[in-house]
Amino acid sequence: MADPHGFLTTPREERPRRPVGERVRDWNEVGAPGAPLPLAERQADRCMDCGVPFCHEACPLGNLIPEWNELVSRADWRAASERLHATNNFPEFTGRLCPAPCEAGCVLAINRPAVTIEDVECAVADRAWEEGFVAPLPPGRLSGRTVAVIGSGPAGLAAAQQLTRAGHTVAVYERDDRPGGLLRYGIPEFKLEKWRLDRRIGQMRAEGTRFRTSVAVGRDIDADELRARYDAVVITTGATAWREADVPGRELAGVHQAMEYLPSANRVSAGDLEVSPLSAAGRHVVIVGGGDTGADCLGTAVREGAASVTQLDIRPRPGTARDEKAEPWPTYPRLYRVSAAHEEARELRSAPVSDADARLFASCALRFMGDAEGHVRWLRLTGVDTERRPQPGTGRTLPADLVLLALGFSGPDREDGLIGQLGLALDDDGTLARDEDFATGVPGVFAAGDAARGQSSIVWAVAEGRSVAAAVDRLLSGGEGSLPSPIGSRDRPMTA
């Protein structure tokens, strides 16, 4: 504990964002450039070195937060990087994309603003790359055992890196043309610039991990053939079966799923396309769904030059303070938060901050209405009560040239052939069935990440990737294995 009075004398300071008027004109990350090292050191000083660090329990990875906070407060960035990477393969990703359940579990958050754990994590990760602390870690010897990882999102990448470092020969199969999964084509560039992803994948290649892109297992290659070729198969395909909107007019042109819209914008940023075929430029955009994916669509539409953007959230507007009865500390509270994308939508609306939220809370789409050519032009909505029942007299119509459905995901793709060819069972919620060791009912086949857990956060995906790698390593080594597992059970309660 570098400063025993830090949590009393130093206020919470978050990493600054670039000015809205500047960042909406490009696709670069919204954070101010450069690692805010003095700011991170001051925030690390606020860590209380509490006797029971609830941030550990709140973090699915079990990150050693008080340890690297103390090291950061002493400006020992190399040691801080070592402690951070001991539990997290990709802290530069989680430091930008994680909902930070650790901060909700911070003991200081009982009656004061929490330590900015996520910002400190991001600063450590960025400094580690800048100083050359991060290097490939190839295994000292090979085990002679082989593993196929299907899917290259955060769970697949974490599993592959851990298994490669344990000495197994790992091949990652990805149906898209580049590895990265959701990190590549689902997360906008302004939240995660893709050169950071390419840098990690370059590290993994140098360690020995092999990537097979543009290969859809179940279609381009038979899943049973793959299983016969490898000693173990790990399925980390994500929850890609999107939820539909049972709303009249869904068939109209101009009504699209969020994951049809976002990848096209990312391909423009990558230079694959000059203009997105679903560009929001000059269009009135309505996003149905109030979660992070909807916010990603919001920020993307603003950058594309939308005429207007509105986001519908069926849930009531939350408060700004924790409800101690319904969501007591250290649970992750639902609070009114203003993301970078919502800040940017205020600029588009040119209204006072208090009146400029692009979100309509407690609102539900009733029907989509189109023109004579069959293209959507309006959206009819209604207010709802806490039971999500329509409220009389609250109906209104919005202009809508482009409607984006961001309603979440129900599990893995059931139509790609993979599930049927391997004879995998599904749980009642549509996810892949598995036991506490991440094993499916098919010998040698494991499942992890959103495909088995259900839609979740990036930190859970990385944690599951590390855990399934430990389980596979135990199988292949015929013993306890050499890899740590951050999750005691897949049924551990989710805090975010």
C-alpha cells in the first residue's frame, strides 16, 4: 500500500476521452492518445490493500488487482505487467472492452467512487507493449499432442495461446477471412483499433499457434474429420444466433440485424470496402435494443453521418446510484451510464446535455411501416410499464430509413453443420451442453465461451478460454496438467 491515505485524499479520475467534435470525424479509439501514466499512478494509490479484496471475486479472471496496483503506484511497470499477464492473456482488450465488474466489487465502492481498475489495467498493458515487456513465449518442448480450436474470438484465442504455451500443437479454425471473431468484426474500430488485435495474433503465431482462416467447420470441412485428425477439439464459436424481432413489418427492406451492420463498417475501416452497403449516411436510424451492441451501432451511425439516431431500450431508465436493496455491494449494479457513443449522439442532436440522450427508455417497437416500394420509413413505438406492457396514450411514430436490431444472441449457430455432425447436445437455453470440466458428451470435444455459457462479456470469454485450456491440458497430459484455471466452476455466478 504505497499511500495509506490515497483513498481519502485522491478523487476518482477516469482516463480522458478525445473531444467529441474531433473523434466523430474519424474511426480512431475515443480515448486520449498515450498511456496516462501519472493518472494511473495516482489512481493506483487509491487502492486500499483491503484484507479481503472483493475485486478478485468480482473478476472472472481472478486478476491480482491489489498487487499490480501497488506496483503501478511505485512506477514498477515491468513487474506490474508480469502480475497482470499472469492471469490475463489480453489485458489491452479487457482494459478497453470489459464492463469492469471488479470496480463494482472494489471495497472502496461501499461508500466512495471505486478505484479506476480498468483504466490502470489498460495503462499497464499499453506501457508493457511500448517498453517491449511483451514477447512471444514459445514452449520449451512439444508434447506431441494436437488440438483444434474452432472459433477465434477472445475465448478461442485465450484457449489457443494457453495450450500452445503448454507444448501442444494448436490450429485455430476461423470462418472469416481474418482471425479475431467478435473482436475483429463485431467491436467497432473506435473501441478497439485492430492493429492491437493483429499485434497479439502476431505474438501467437511466433509462439507456434497456427491459424486456418476462411474455413467454416461443418461446411468447408466435416467436423467428424477434424475430430479424427486431432487429439482434442475445443469449440469457441460464440453466440452467433441473433434474436429476432417479432414485429409487423420485419420483412421490409432497411431492417437489419446489428451483426449485419457492424461488420460492414469494420470492413470499411480495414480498407476492404470503400463504403458500407448498409451505411447510415443521411438516414434516420432507429436501434432496437439498449445494450452495448446497440451503443456500438449508435457510435457507428454517428460517424457515418446519420441524419438522426434513436435507441430504444425496453427497460426503465436506471438511477445514478446503487439500489442497496435490489443490488447490494459487491454485485454489479445497473446504473444510468453515458458511454462514449451516447456522448457523440448528443452532438448529433445539437441539444442541451440534459435533453440530448439518444435513448428512449421503457419503449418498445410496435411495428415497422414502409413506403410503396417496400422500404422501411417509419417506426411506431409505445411506452411500456415495468412488466413491459404497452401503456395507453404513449404511442408515437419516428422516421426510420434504417432499423437495426440489437436484441442479443441466443446461442451458437444451429445451421452450420458443426453441432449435427458431432452430435452435440444443447441445454434448454440453446447453448452447448457440457460438464464442469467443459467437456461435451462427445469424447475429446470441449466447449467454452458464449457458445456454451451464453452471451456474456469479454472478460468471461477470456476466463473460459483459459479454463477450457487447463481442462484439455489435463486430458492430454494424463494428469494434473500445467495450466491454471481461473474459474472453479462454470456455474459460478456472473457479476456482469
